[in-house]
Amino acid sequence: MDSIRFLGAAGTVTGSSYVLKKENTPGILVDLGMFQGPPEIDDLNRAQLKLVPQDIEAVVLTHAHLDHCGRLPLLSKMGFTGKIYMTAATRALYEITLLDAAHIAQNNEDREPLYTERDVRYLFDLAEIVEYGSSFTIGDYFLELFDAGHILGSASVKIENVALGNKSGVVVFSGDLGNSPEELLHATETIPKADVVIMESTYGDRIHPNEDTTAMLQNEINIIEKTGASLLIPAFSIERSQELLHKIDHLKKQKLVKDSTPVFLDSPMAIKTTEVYKQFKELYSPELSDHTKTDDPFDFPGLKLVEKVDQSKKISATYGPKVIIAGSGMMSGGRIMYHALEYLPYRTTRLFIVGYQGEGTLGREILDGGRIVTIMDRKIQVNATVTHASGMSAHADQSKLLSWFNKIADVKKLILTHGEDTSRTVLKEKVNEKNPSLEVYMPHMNETISLI
Ligand SMILES: [Zn+2]
Ligand SMILES: [Zn+2]
């Protein structure tokens, strides 16, 4: 009988990692993500990994976010030589994500790095490209990837145990599921049939507000165009930054914001990621695909790509209105911190927060009304106007999760992962409202459960 072991994202959002296997044979590892958060959460990355290379035949990586791929270099350290299956876009993006993670770890004086750039580069040789919809085998299993619509290259994974025949054997891992409508990417694909589904539950207890985020962004830019002040937008490098560039491209083309208003993309990682997005046009949404035929959807008059730190420091010396897009997305580090320190005390500054802000981050503190905050050991008063576009998220909300799940026929067991307990408990109740007899399971960390 097959079993699944949960090596992360079981009662938490981060650290996604699951092993699907039969007794006494090596199995399939789906993701090996990093735990992200305060030091006590980071300690989980450093705990002995309950995995030996003999446990796994191969790895499947759902997408390039750090909480899904961030512990993969630990496999290099333990001498794993098997294949790591992923889409071509995921390969391009996970190289950026992991090199950045190794770089940040190297520069962190407080903690021993989890791995080095060498471990990361070793891993790159193990990548095996598979495309959506084409099946491949690992041992007794048939696998297929489906477009999850979450970030470029993201996938849900269907794994069928052929040896089990009809009794089987179809296990589906949702990966992270995208928000609807997908602005840049194809819509999330649904999977017709499965016996067991492992589904993310990040927003299991929430429904995204129905707000026009492009109009909100336009309003923010129009205000600083009048006042001559600065608009700060903390943004994740993957997907969110490209979404912002694409929205501004449209606003500029329609003359709803001025061509002369400078937009600084102050993030080397977002710049590299945007280049990758430009290489995978076959993954674009219908609108983005059309847009590409007339011009570059991520480039417009006034866009300034800021690679070097000294260029970044010079932004504050420029006069007049400006938009600054910089990481990190939750203001937990990165170049946005310098801009926050510089600009948040001014009443004329606008801070536009997009998407979810995790507990313990500066973004969350400010959203919750914190007006005296500490940035890089300095206490500052936040006098800026803060606006939150919570609908601009890369994650499915409760209704999208339910509709994705309800389209899968014959499910005997639903396992909820990748969500706080409050969120997955609400989602479990919602699923059981419609389908009272369905077993909905909420595993905990390091638990192993048998399937069917
Ligand atoms: Zn993700
Ligand atoms: Zn467009």
C-alpha cells in the first residue's frame, strides 16, 4: 500500500514537502521547500531531514517559490543523484530563486548558511524538463503535470500507481493554485479524476475582495503625479512584479498615467525574473499573448531597471514624482527597507501594499495600524498613506479552491496542507458541507499516512 509522509507545510504555509512511496521501495519526493519566518521557524530547516537518498527514486518540483524548492540543495549535500522533474520555466526560475537564497545565506552573519552556491549549482545538473500534459514514469508510477496558473511554470502533479490497477492509485498534488482570473498566465487546469487529493489551503478561510486593482494602482500614481511625491510598492520578484509592470504598461498606453512618471524596478531578482517571463510566451494568458504581438508588455516609457546598490541609493536624490517597486514583498528585508526608512515619515508618501502580508513582517505591522516602527534599528514614524490591494494575490481563494476540487471526480480522500490550521479547518467544514461523507484529513508535520 502507498503512503505519504509530510515533511513540511502540514499545519504551516511554508516548507512544502511530501514523500509518496510503497513499503521498502524508494518513492517520489514532491517539493522540498524552505520554512520561512522568524528564527524558531527557520530552525525547522536546520532540523535533521527525515529522509535518506535511498528513500527517493526521483523528485518532482511543482514550482520555483522558495517555500517549495528552498531545501532541495540539502539533497546535493546528502549525495542524491536522481532526477528532479520540472517544467522548463520552473527550471529557469528556480535557478534564480536558489542562487539568491544561497547569496542571502552567505551574507547573513547571524546564522550558518544552510547550503552554499556550490550545492545549488550541483543541483542544476539533476533537472529533467517535462512539459504540461506529457506523461512520464518513475518506477511503477505514471506522472503528468498540469498548469496550476500560480506563477510561470507552476504545476499540479497527477501520480498514478500502475501496479495497483483499478484499485489504485491516482494521487493528485495541487501544488499552489493560482488566483482567478489569471492576468498573465493560462487559467488553472483542472484534473478529471483522482482517488486522493493533496490540496493547498493558504486562503481556505478567505474570499478575495472583488476590487479593480488596476484602477487602485492608477489612482495611487495619479496622486503622486499631482503632489510630486513617491509611491512605494513592496513586491515579490516572481509574478507580482511582472503583474505590476504589465498594469503600468496598460495605464501608460491609455494615457491614464503620464509617460514621464518614472517607475524604478529596484530589484535585480525581479529584473532577471522578468527576462525569464519574456522567454516563455507560450505560457501567457490570451490577453498577454495578444499584447506581445504589438509590444513588450513589461516595458514602457519611464521604466528604469535598477541593478546595482549604488544606483538604488541614488533614487532618493531624484526630484519629482516617482514609483518605486522593490522587494521584499512583505517588507521583511531587501531594498524596500531603505526606501521605507527614507520615505515613510513623509505625509505625501503613498505606500501601496499588494497581496498577503505574513505575521511578524513590517508589511503586516504597518497594515495592522503600526505607526511607530523600527527599520534597521531606527525608530520611525509612518506618516505615509497606506493602501492595501489584498485581491492582488497569486493564490486561489476559498471559492476557487472549492471549485477546483469539486471538478475532480471519484475522490475518496482529501488531504489539506499548505495553510494555517484556522484556514484549513474552515476549508474542511466547507468541503464537508457539500460532501458530508468525504474524508478530509489534516496531517501534521512528519506524519505518515496510508492511502485509501
Ligand atoms: Zn507558491
Ligand atoms: Zn496586456
